[in-house]
Amino acid sequence: MPSTGADPKAVPTELESGSAGTDRATSQAGTVAAPGRGFSGQGPRPRGVPAWVWALPPVAVLALVFLYPLALVVQQSFTTDSGDVSLAPYGDVFASEAFRSALGTTVWLALGATAGCLVLGFALALVIAFVPFPGGKAVAKFIDVFLSFPSFLITLALLFVYGSVGMANGMWTGVTGASEGPFDFLTTPWGVLLAEITYFTPFVMRPLLAAFSQIDTSQLEVASSLGARTGRIVRQVILPEALPALAAGGSLVLVLCLNEFGIVLFTGAKGVTTLPMLVYSKAILESDYPAACVVAVVNVAISVGLYGIYRVVSRRAGA
Amino acid sequence: MLVHSRAGRWATWAGFLLLFVPLFAVPLLVIVAASFSTNWSGVFPSGPTVANYGAAVRGESLQALTTSLVTAVAASVFALLFGSWAALAAAALRKRGKRALDALFMLPVAVPSVVVGLAVLVAFSRPPFLLNGTPWIVVLAHTVLVTAFAHQSVSAAIVRLDPVYEQAAASLGARPAYVLWRVRLPLLLPSLNAAAGLCFALSMGELSATMMLYPPDWMPLPVQIFTATDRGSLFTGSAVAVVLMGTTLLVLLAVSRLRTRASFR
């Protein structure tokens, strides 16, 4: 077997290429650098570079535009203004009240929004999938369109709905004759929570709808003919099937909520500061780059850790 | 069918509408309604006008629209190029290498976009790469953010690809480059198309990283919407937002028409 390169990893062993064709991993392994490896017995084998060489250019580009900048952020987070390497920036940031409250706000907002999205998304997906109505397809399409819009539009819309002179307050003053309405939560964390739940619920509904379409409806019919009520069917038949999709969607939403910036920026509230908002205000408004880099490193550590869990969970779920 | 009684079904649907309409339909409708009005102090907006659109397609806003379009197209092209290259290269690797490459290219999704913006700003404001103040820094940040989605969608399609076609081509003596160009890429065209639409939509609406690094003469639409609403001109901001949504939808529609054509070929 002529070796195509120095790296033995890139070359399938004789044994593997012998069983080729049906084995997807093997046929994939032979496709870019040397197609036809599956037919090891036939014809002259093209002498190409090993497969891993083809992976180098995109990895090099990614390293230049993403990994190198991230490394610089980490390096800067350990550098004081005078240029010494020390842990002082971390000490300063961790000691500051602004950072602690931002960390707390970020975590509880993300957890709250995730819980809300899971409950709401499960309920809505349940109706679309199992209590079908005319126009259900259109609703599913609408959700796809919703996902392609930027998040800050939701906050902009909420300003008109619940703002100080918006729809809800206008309705209240029109009906009761009061001078101002009771809705005044947009500049509090609750406004951010509402916007995040609205924007991220479709991210939970999509995998759920996919999972629900796999459930055999005859299972539900059997359960109900055996006398199970709706609540019990949902709990004991549908929920176990939906758990992987719920876990995958929920952890994705958790990461996205931790990283959300547009919604918080458009809220424009001084009282709501999350970690991404703190990075922005330290770097752009205060030009305090070391502190911004420290907050950024903390935010990345939390998000990437959670994202790793998401990858594991969604691979188990097969999503 | 989960609910069998007629009354129960209607109650369920009513509950669905009660949740769905205020949460998802009303926000988008409200923006459209606000873009056509001058004042909103009651249940419904008042002072119907199209003047907001006059402001939204002229001067600064028009420039922001072209800025966004150019940025989104450039970022999508680069993202498709590198994302699908990486996906094709990953498919040729063994299991562990493929997993590592996939994880590497999905990493930008997990990193907050604000931090991507900060990192790009820090890295490209110093020699040897001085891009700060040029449009390229915005394009670069958008490319970093959307490449992951191009990579994900193309590598999902590669897994579903039937290896018979390329094996047949190769057994007939086609060279690897020929197989890639004439067999694999045409088969991947629908998913490349979908990835292009996704990348474009994401880049059009990108705000977080852009806020960190946009130069004053390269201000994309989302930033324009933010500065308008921050000044208090909510109604002009809504008109610009409708222009943003409309442009995104038009391009997505055009891309999906192309896709059905491609899959019929």
C-alpha cells in the first residue's frame, strides 16, 4: 500500500480500506484527498497530499482571525496599565461591586429566561404538534422567519407595547382615566427577561417540533384508550421522548442568553448591567481595556464551559 | 390528537393564540405600525405618515443600508468559502480529527459576540495587522461570527451525502479535484445555498460585535437603528428596522427560490 504521507493517521489502514464502500467513516476518510480509496483494488491510486494538509489553510485563517485575537485578550487581562504581568487586574475587577452585580444579574437572567423558554416552548410546541389546527404550518414557518431577525427588534417593539406611553399603558389610561398606566418594568431586569423569553423561545420550539414529529401518534391513542388523561399522556409518554430535545434546546438558549447584548443595550437601563454590557462599557465608554479583557475572559469561560456541555448533550440527543 | 373533546380543543387553541399573538406576532406588527406613524400615546398609533420612510431611505440611512448589504455579502462569501472548505477537509479526516476540527470551527458560537468584537479590535489595532478604522475590520468580525453556521450546515449535508456518486466518478478515473468540482459541490449546492441565506441574515442583524469596532464612516443598519432610538427618534428607528427586516426577507426569499431551482437540476 503506497503511503500518501508521513502522518499515519491520515491514511486508512489496509484493513479498513478492505472493508470499504459500505463503511461510511472509511468512505468519508478517502473522499477529499484521495477519492476512490474505497476501491483500493482497482486502478492506479492517485498520489495526493494527506488529508490533514487540506485542513491546514482554514485552520490557519481561523487561528489568525479568532484564536490569536482571543489569546491577546487573555494576555491583556494579565497586564497592568504600566505593562507588568500580574494578577492585579483580576483582583481589581473581582473586588468591584459593578462586576459582582453584573455577574449575578447575568446568571439569574439567563437561568430565568431559559426556564421561561423551556416551559413556554414546550407548551406551544405541544399544541402545534398534537392539537393540530389550520394554519399550524404557517405558524411553524413564522417561527423560522422570527429566528432570522435580530434580537434588539424585540426590545424596540416592547417600547411601543409596554413603554411609558405605549399600547398597554394607553389602554389603561383610556379605560380608567388615570394619568399614567401601571406598566413600568421595561428598564428593570424584568423587561430584559420578557424580551429574552420572547426572542429565544423559538430556539427551543424548533428541536422540540422535530422531536415531536418522531413520536408515533398511535402510542398516544393507545395510552388514551387505556384511560390515561391528557396530563398523564404528556407526562409519561411525550415528556420522556422530548427530554433530549429539551436539554439540547435549553442549554443552547442558556449560552445565548449569557451572551446576549442587543436586548440589554436597547433597553438602555442603567440598572441592568450584564457581563457583555460590562465588557462594552469598560472598553468603549471608559477605555479601560485591561478590565474589559478580564470581564471578557470570565464571560468566555462560563459560556464555553456551558457550550461544551451543550455539545455533549445534543450529541447524545442526536440533534 | 391529544385533546378529544371539542370544547377542550377550542380552549387549547384559545390559550395558544393568547400566548402566541401577544408574544410573537404583536412585536413585529407593532414595529411596522410605528414606522407609519408620528405619535403613539393611546392603544393605537396616531398621525399616519410615510415621512419616516423618506428619512429611512435617504442620506445616512441609505448609506447604512448599502454598508450593511456590502458587509453581509462579503462576510457570507468568506464564511462560505472557509466554512465549507473546513467542512470538506474535516470529512476527510478520521473521527478524532474531524471532531476536533468541528469543535474548533463551532467555538465562535460559544464565545460572546461582544468578546469577539473586543478581541478583533485589540488584535487588529496594532501592528502587524492594522485594520482599525477600515471597513475590513467589520467584515472580518462578521466573518468570524457567521463562519460557524456555514460550517455546521455544510458538514451536516456532507454526512448525508451518498458516497456512491463520487465513488462511481472516481472508479471511472476522475481526479480528486474533478470529483470535488463536478460531483460533490453540485450535490452540496442546496445546503451551500441555505448556509448563504443564514449567514446573510445573521450578518445583516449583527449588533454586538459591530458596536465594539465600527469606524465612523462604516456604520451598518443595526447601529443606525440604535443611534436613532437612542436619540429618541423611535419612529424613524422603526422605519429603518422595517427596511432591515424587509431587505433580509427579500434576500432570504430570493435565496430559497434559487435553492428549489438547484435541487431540481
